[in-house]
Amino acid sequence: MGRKLILITGGARSGKSSFAARLAGGGGDHVLFVATARAGDEEMARRIRAHQTARPERWRTLEVPRDVGRAILEAAHDREAILVDCLGVLISNILMDLVGEDIESCQVQFEHIEREVCHEIESLLDAFQRTAGDFVVVTNEVGYGLVPPYPLGRAFRDLLGSANQTLASRADEVYLLVAGIPVEVKKLSV
């Protein structure tokens, strides 16, 4: 691949993770897979198991729901590719850790939450700068739908949208997955 930051976005079940794995697979046996999901219920546990089964056994897996940049710096010594899946789940983890189910608290704490998310993104970008491997980051496209009717949903959409913009502006390549088909949007924006 050649020392790049690649952002992959798209809707649910659009093929983002599969495409990201193909790109990261260019690192051969030296891929660090960074999983951000937590198994909070049985459905999520099944999804995590499906992702684990789909990834090559020779890849090293790091399960880290927060402080991803720091964890990558500690683990990525000889990795040619680092795949982070998924930024949307990471942002959700931050939100839930800081406000839980207290929807009203989300509005009151929004600036604090936003700072935490910005710190997480900057830490991830710092890890990219300080490691030798290519980065492939999977995220979710949340801007196509209706405005969420509740504060927590709006906060998530706004935080992830901003994080996506930050990463996209620094990325070498940005892909939008549509029905399993990657469209390279960074080239289209020039």
C-alpha cells in the first residue's frame, strides 16, 4: 500500500469492513486489527464473533473501546497495516461512557464530550504519524438520514460527522461504500 491514511465510510451493511480488510490485507501477516466494539448484548456479541471469524487468524487483534491511539502506539511495532473498525462505535463508546442513558446530560455536557472526541481523533492521527504502518479506518456515514428526534442521537450524529470530516481532510484516500461497491470520493472532490 505505501504509508497512507485511508478512510472508509458508508451506511450500515454496505461492505465497509470487508473492503477495509482487503485493503489492509496488503500488509500480509503484519496487520493489526483494532476492534472498538463492546459486546453489550447478545446481538452485538454475535456481530463481534462474525467479524472475528471473517478476519485472518494471522492478524493480530487489539480490542480497545477507547484510547485507541495510545493502544496502537503500544502494539503496532512491526505492523505494515493498522485497521481500525469502527470509528462510529468508538464515538458511541465515548458518549455512553460520559453520559450513559442520561439524555439530558448529553446536552449539558456536549462541549466536554466534544473535547473528548477531538482528543481521541488527534490521538489516532498522532499514532498514524508515529508508526510505520498504513492506517485503514472504517466509519459510518450518518449525514444522509433525518435529524434524530432525541438529543443523544443528534449529539452522536454531530460528533461523528465532525470526526469524519477531520479524518477525511487528513486522509490520503476516502472511499464511500455503496451496496458493496467502493467509490473513491477524495479524488472526486478535487
